[in-house]
Amino acid sequence: MAAVDELRFDPWDPAFVADPYPAYAELRERGRVIRYGPTDQWLVPHHADVSALLRDRRLGRTYQHRFTHEDFGRTGPPAEHEPFHTLNDHGMLDLEPPDHTRIRRLVSKAFTPRTVERLKPYVAGLAGDLVDRLVEAGGGDLLADVAEPLPVAVIAEMLGIPESDRAPLRPWSADICGMYELNPSEETAARAVRASVEFSDYLRELIAARRKEPGDDLMSGLIEAHDEGDRLTEQELISTAVLLLNAGHEATVNATVNGWWALFRNPEQLAALRADHTLVPSAVEELMRYDTPLQLFERWVLDDIEIDGTTIPRGAEIAMLFGSANHDPAVFDRPERLDLTRADNPHISFSAGIHYCIGAPLARIELAASMTALLERAPGLALASEPLRKPNFVIRGLEGLDVTV
């Protein structure tokens, strides 16, 4: 075990957030597990350990299926935060079996390879339309004009959310996801609670409408499963829809802008991609690895575990550093180098184990579609101004990405 007092790991330092990868290298050199006092967590920076722990059933996204807050020496969340936790705690990302298994089985029917493959023409057409508008305008903000609207529209279409209702989806999602940062402020919590209430109220109305007039969409399918007795409660319906919307676009949005910002900083790799569009699939994987959109993933220790001679006791919280794992030289040759031809690329940006991202195939299609459209329809795409990094650490992204065409 190593202390981190003298290290550069500081999730609230803008310099660290701008480029955390050198600090990760220091963490990996110090050991396999590091106690971090400011968040009361154990940091795990190595790829092999993160990969193994994601599959270890002695860890859980929640502990409440087995223990009370008191058992874990914890206090429950403040009463005023209840709407956020009710919404969050009934989504499959924060559930463990058997509830997780039941909900994931129902949702996975919408994300089979065949179903996702059928979405390809729709996603490609939407990406092309968005890029055409960017070209017609002579440029703009790649985040607001392409990266955000594409995955939001796709998941909203799958859920059956009418186009006229989609404007608040991204702001609601952003406010809710603020609670996934380390030690969120009361202001952040208040925004998340407000968004949770508004989003939940909207979905209750949508569920009621779909019960009266079912459609050919995922929400109608989940309602039908619920009505047929597959034990999906209305709160689980609401939480599942919110999770799919949030997870269904947040990583894709950030992967898009992080990726293009990386390409602009590595012009030789961008030139190679422009010369050979068959590199798009491997480029998507490498850009997800190179600047990971989800930097940290937390798990509770349900039963004592040992890492490199250090016992992590039941009740502790582990923070698996995805960004560090994706830059581990034990797994990736010259990890600090962007290499769009990298063949052996076992990045863990989509997690692993039972909580592996159910929408990973769709995210890959969306990322490839927007990249292909930009390469084909905006071959002169160039950076207009250096972007600002969002202050968030856990969910890594940019405030915007201004480009010219």
C-alpha cells in the first residue's frame, strides 16, 4: 500500500483534470492499490486488477441487497436527495442480482446484434444530415451540432420519446450525471434532484400514454413485459428509461469530442485516417482508450478481498481507474501514443462483467457513423479554437469543440 499525499492525483485540480495520465503513471508505479483519504476510497490503477475486480462478485455497485447502511458504518443519503436516489437506485447499473438480472434480460432484447445492426442506416442518415448542416454553416460547435444530437436522437427514438419532447433530455441528463462526480456539492445535488423529479414526472406521463396507445418502441415493449407479469415496477420502468438515455449518449458524446480533439493534436494520425477510411473501426477503439470518457468506476466491498497483500475490508469502497488501466504499459505498447492501427486493444472503456455496457454495440455504430460522415462530408475539418475542458473528473469531456470546414 502506498500513500498519495505527495502525488499529483487530485480530481479537483484543473491541471490534473486537463491531463490525468502522468499522475496515473505515478500511481501505477506506487502499487496496485492506494488508499485515498479525500474520497475515503481505495484506488486501483492497473489494467489486470481493474479487469479482474469488475468480474469479482465480492464487489457490488450497491450493498443494500445484503446490508443496511448501519452494517456498513454509513449513513443514508439526506432526505432532500431522495428523488435522485430513488431514480438512480432502481436502474440496473446500480442493482445486483437477482433484480439486475431480471431487468437486464428484458432490456437486452432491444440491444441484440441483429436489432442494433438494423439501426445502422438510420444512424448513418442522421449523422450525415447533422454533418451536412455543419458544412452548410461553415463550421460550428462539433459537440452541440453533431456529438450531442446524434446519440440523444437515437436513444430517444428507441424509447419512443417524441421529437417535440426531446429538448430537456440532455440538460436533465447532465444535471443527474453531476452526482456521479467525487464528493458532489449541494448545488450539484439540488440540480440532480430537480432533474430527477422533472424527468420522472415526464416519463410517468409517457408511460400512461403508451399504456393507452402502445407503439413499436422500447418503452412500449417494457410496459408490455411489465403488464404480462415480468415483475417490472413502474419505478423500474422510469429508472431504466433514464439510465438508457443517460448512458446511451453521455459516453458517446464525450468520446466524440475527446476523440476529435485528440486527432487535432495528432495531425499525422488524422492524416492517416483521412487517407484510409477503413481505419474507422480501429480508430473508434483507440480513441476510446486514449482519452477515456469514463475515468473512474466505483464498487463496494461486500466481502473482504486482498490485493497485493493488502486486505480491503467489507464496507470499503474501491475506485477503479479506467483511464489509468487504459494506459497501462503492461497491456498496451507505448500507451501514451495515439495509434489508430493498434490491433491489440483490450480497453475497458465499456466496463466488464455483469455491468458491461449493454449499449456498447450501438455506441460503436454511432461513433463510427459520425466519424465517417465528418471524414467524407467535411474533409477539411479543422480546429477553430482550443477547447475548454469540463471541470469534471469522472465523466471526462469538453465544454465544446469549435471547428471550421
